Amino acid sequence: MKKSCLIPAVFIGLVILFAASCLIFTGQAFLIPWLNARSEAGLSPTEPLPEFATPTIRTGSIGSQAIQPPATPTAPTTEPFPKSTQAAATELVSPQTSISAAEETLSTLIGITVPASDLFDLAYRLEGKSNIAPTLEPPLFPFQVGAQKAFWVLDTDANQYFQVQTILQYATEHLYFWVETGIPYNENALHRLAETFENHIYPTTRAFFGSEWTPGVDSDPHLYVVLAGNVGNSVAGYFSSNDEYPPLLSEYSNGHEMFLINADQVALDQEYTYGVLAHEFQHMIHWNLDINEDIWMNEGFADLAMLLNGYDIGGADLSYAADPDIQLNYWPDEQEELTPHYGAAFLFLAYFLDRFGEQTTQRLVAHAENGLTSIDQVLAEMNLTDPETGQVITAEDLFADWVIATYLQDGEVGDGRYAYSNYPSLPDPEIAEVVRSCPNGVARREVSQFGVDYILVRCRGDILLEFAGTEEVALLPTDPYSGDYAFWSNRGDEADMSLTRAFDFRNVPAPISMTYWTWYDLEQDYDFLYLEASLDGERWQILTTPAGTPEDPKGNSFGWAYNGASGGGNTPRWIQENVDLSQFAGQLVNLRFEYVTDSAVNGEGQLLDDIAVPQIGYFSDFEADSGGWKASGFARVQNVLPQTYRISLIKSGENTTVEKFVLSGENTLQIPLRLGDGVNEVVLVVSGTTRYTNQKASYQYSLEER
């Protein structure tokens, strides 16, 4: 999606459509924040087949390398082809050591890098577009006030692009402010907003986060702001990374570094509008520094930009405090669910800045790794250790401290880590459950991964707290179609994942077909998955699949593709596909599944199982090995991961103390407690901490008299 700002009730993602960040095909929007916001502004045959190498990423002029087939054809085979030597793909086989299925899956995922997408390379391979310059010719002279220009604008409600005619109403050294023809606006307010951006927001945001691409795609250092209507009822504004590409490459690109402001939803003299520009500018900068950053971190940094510029974030922190059991490292597709996620991401990164300072935070902004992995690496690179343990701090350690700090907000506890000095207006988080009498029986609950339950215990006397959590959790909401293994596409923002295999049809007459079972959950209208074929490893033909679609309202798709949920409903289901390959009879061909995502929001991805080409006797259910398929980003997995937890006890009374526990394995605890005699209450803090999954963790606890 685009990265956008929501109107005070959905909040920030759309200046992608709300949840996305500045993306290659879309952008980032700012949704309109909660209406009750605190701010005034609201806001493998015997003879080897040719190796098909993964093409080098190209920008600008693109050439080709022909791959010659063997001189003597080989007979069809039912055996897997030899392993490819291509650097960007790996053949995944069952490990030889005896480890649990959950540990195997975790090890597999840790060892995989999700490749970033490259629009120039994709356009060359899938559309045959070449020799497209990455930048446009510079303007002959600066635009003057009164100049007219057309821009593509996305109507997020109608889900389609349209063009508007605009007039340049104000210009500064780094900004052009365009207004749609016929849109009423306050001229003085526009001038103040433009000058504030030039003299405050622009230098402040760049000083902390870094620089946008300049002079950029249009070879002009000016940023464009477009004030237009009919953008949607929940979007305050957006930045679309699509505009960072030449229009010849991307259908709806405006070919400028630009933001859009929704004239129907925000006023130019509102403080929130100033914050929207700061928010979107961070997205633009982040796109330049770390194009495929996880959306939750990108959006959190965008709200942090609002704070650093002196603007209120529009109430997302209040929304999070009311519902703290949401997954920090997950971004939902539904706009009505976004606001608390903005709040969580913002508060987490505000805490990071407060605890580790400007230099470490800036390093995190620009780090090539993404999400929780980038946090691990930055803290390790800076050799930041926990005084309590002497160990380098991990993302899980930081998360556990953050949820305690969010509850306590008290710098006098411990070594002072449980407070935000840079955000004193932090709201109190909602308590999940209050226990006033013991014994309480066995309480069963669920908690999100990297979410939190605060359970307040107020019984008196000697109590035994018993906690038990599940040892495993599902990776995905569905199991493989058959057996234990399937290939999973993986997921990521601005990502390009593929699964490729060579087939020898040189002695095989038509008809030829391939069948497979698939399950997929892909962001509607933004993320697309293709089945492709290539005879030379350079140019790829997109094949027509029964459940695919040619629909492409946002200009993100390269052709016939899978999109949305498999089975055609709201909930994905397993379906069998049968694809005609007769056109490749008598030839060597590479087949590839390729999943390309935009800059923000992604679904659970695709699962593939039981692939068959009956005419050559090929079948793989992936139970023993990868069936000769080479994965780049894709992973051969079982649907299980080890479940881990972070548990903390906050004891309050005459003094406030914190005890922390790391659970992995049996996931049980027995802790004696004494309430009274200086301890008035205890808060049990429970979080799931398993990476790679969006499935919740189940647990139970009881409080018995001792």
C-alpha cells in the first residue's frame, strides 16, 4: 500500500494507504487519527541442464546474456535436476541432525534473506523494458508561481487513480506547493505551511533521519506538495514511492519526490497538517536509506519525526494504551485496525531513542537489515550491554523492558530504564485482568507475539503463582496440503521472492501440464505472485493460471497474477491449479513462482505443495527434499515454531521492584508471592516472543494459597 496518514481515527499508514510505507509501487499514507486525540490539531537428468542464473539487479541500461542448451538433447527424467550454482538461490533439504520440527523451521527461517525488489530488473525480465534511465532530464528553469501541471492522484475509497490539474501557488528553495484547480484554500495558511516546512520541518527531519534522494528522479532538488480532493475519507495525506520512478517504468508515477495532502480532510492551518508533512518526509527519507524496511518500523519512525518536529501524533498512543495486546512487528491490512499499531511502533521507537540516544537511533534508521533483526545488529554493533546481565541487549530484551516502562513510567525504579523522559504524556495502558481474590482457579488466555497482557494481582497473603505456556506455535494459519512440509513464499515489504526449477521437455510431446496445490493470502491490489517461464534465464513469460487475475487497479502488477485470498473468499483455502505447459514441448524451460510486494503491508504469503508434471513422471510433496526447486526467499517449512515468552513481575508498595524471566522450552514457572507487608499489588506481565509468525501464544496461570 501507499504510506499515508490516517484521519484522527485510523492514523498514520496511508501516506501509504495507511499502512504501507513509501513503496515502490505504492506509497505511504497518513490516516486521519482518533477524533478524541489530545492534540488540538487532531491528527535435477544424467546430463546437466543449463544453469539459469538469477539476473543481476539492473538500473538504467540493461543488456542480456544468452544461456546455450547442451548440444545433445536428453531424455525426460523423473529425477530431480542437479543443484544450481546460482548465488541468489538455495536448495533446501532436510537437516541431518535430530532436532524438533519447530527448531528446524526456526533454523531455516533464520538462515534465509528475503531479497529486496528492483523495479528496473522486474520490468526488464517480465515486460521487456530496457534502457530506461533512472532519472529524468533536469528542468530547463525553475517553475514560477502560476505554472500549471497534471498529477496522478489515488482515490483510496474508489481504489483507483485519476489525474488532477494543478496550479503552482507557492515556491521556496526546496518546495513547490501545487493546488488542484478549483480547490478553495487559505492563501496565508498555505504560505505559513510552506515556509514552516522550508525553515523548520525540512532541516529538522534531515538533521536526524538523513537525506531524501536529491536531486532525485526529476533531477530537481525541489520537493512537490500537491493539495487535492477526492483522495478518500480516512486519509490525511500520503507519500508514494511509486513517484520515485520514471513514468516509463511505472504507470502512475508522477516522477517527482512528492507528498499529497487531502484537501477534503485537513486544513492547512491545523497543527496536524504540519505533522503530516513531517511524517511523510521521513517516509521519503527512509525509502532512500533503507528501501525495504519493515513497515511497522518505518511508520514508527515517521511518527517519531512528528514528535521531533514538535507536533502531536494525533492520538495513536491513546489507542495503543487502550489495547496493548497487539503485535508490535505486524501491520494489519484493515484501516480500522491501524491506529493502535501506529501508537505501539511510535512508543517503542521513542523509548529506543530515549534509552540509547540519537547516534544509535540514527544507525537503526539507516541499517540495511530490517525490523527486529536490525535492532539486534545495531545493539551488537554498538556493543550495548545490559548492566543487569552483562550480555548484549537483544530485541527481545528491549521489548521486555519497553512494556514494563510503558506500565511503570517511573525512572526511580532499577537503573532508570523504566520511563520515557522524552514523552512524559504517555497514557496508562489497559489492564487485561484484575485478580482480587485467591485462589482464582486456572485462567486461560492468549497473547500476541510481541504484544502484552498486564494482569493485576491484588489478593493478600502467601500465594503461589503458576504459569504454563504452550511450547510450540504455528507459523501460518493453515497446515501443508499433505504431509508435514510445504514451500512458503515468506513475506516482507519491497520484497521479491522466487522459487525456480528447470524442466527438460526436449523429448516430450504436447500436451504437457503442471498441477499443484496452493494457498495464498496476498495484499489485495498491491502484492502479486506470478507463475513464469523462461527459455534463456533472462526474459520471463508470465503464464495464465486458473485462479489468477489480470486486474491491476494500482499499476503494481506485471501481468496475470495471484492476488488476494485463494479460493475467492475472505478466508484463504487450499486450491488445486492445473497449468498448460504445452507451448514448451521439445524445449528446456525454467519455471518460477515469483512473489513481489510493495512498500507496506503484506499478507501471510503463499504455500505450495504436491507439484506434479505427469507427462515426465515428476512429483514432489517436499517431504524428503525440495524436489529440485531453488529458493530465493522462499522456504521449505513445517508449520510449527518454538514458542518463547518474556514474563515479568512488577511488585509495588513501599518500594517498586521488577523481576524478569525468559521462558523457552517447557515454558513453566512457579513463583511464591507474599502480598501485604510492604507489597500492595503485583502485576504479571506476559508477552509471546516468537519471531516470524503472526499467530498468538496460548498460556494459563493460577494463583493458589500457600
